[in-house]
Amino acid sequence: MSAYKGWKGEIRYADTEADLASASAITGVQSIDGPNFDSDSETIHALGSKTPYAVADGTIEITFSVERVLSTSDDLTEFYNIFINGDEKYWGIYPQGYDTGNPKIIIVGKITSYSLSGIEPGGTVTESFDVTGKSVTIGTI
């Protein structure tokens, strides 16, 4: 058994899931944190017991974060405009790259935060954004 190696991964986005197949990978990606799933569950306790009586399901939150280095050929407004416009996109995360038989994680969601950093002498300008999803499917290409 071999481990997933991060350098093989890629992320794409498109207006439809079908369009992910022809979309280009986002360039300069340094890291993808997630996807993260949080069910906001709550433990319910009853008198006479230290352990929970039950666990009540809460709402499910789906999130991931992307950090990438900006090159001089990148469109500085690309992800900023998606954030400002509130555009919902299909986000394809491919831990082993985009090849037939490889795993895929498809999240439908919006960019909910955006930032630039490293704008300083000697700094490398990076762009970071968080995506909050409304649905997720996990499968193979």
C-alpha cells in the first residue's frame, strides 16, 4: 500500500460538474486544507451518568482552504471576483491528479473569504481563499 503524495494532487473549478473534465488545474497551489466536515453534533446528558445519553446530529458544514503563489501571468482578479460576486462553483479536488480511476472529491460551494499576503520587499505574494460547500460527492474519475 502506498500513501497519497501531495505533489500529485490538483484542484479545478467550473460552472458545472461536467465542465470540470475540461477545466484547467488551478496553478501555483501550495496547499489545500480539507475538505473538512463538521456535523456540529451535541451530546445530550442525563442525570446519573457521566457519559452522554445520546448524540444529537447538528448541521453539516463542508469547508476547504486553498493557498497559492501568484505569478505575474495570473489574473489577480479571478478568485477575488468569484468571491465578490458570490458565484457558486463546482470544485474538483483530485488527491492523485486527474486521471481515470483516481479518487475525486466534488464540492458545490462559494468562496466565503479571500486574502492576499506577502506584499512586502522580498516577499512572495500568495492568495488564499476559503470555500464553504453545500454538497459533496466522493468517487472516482
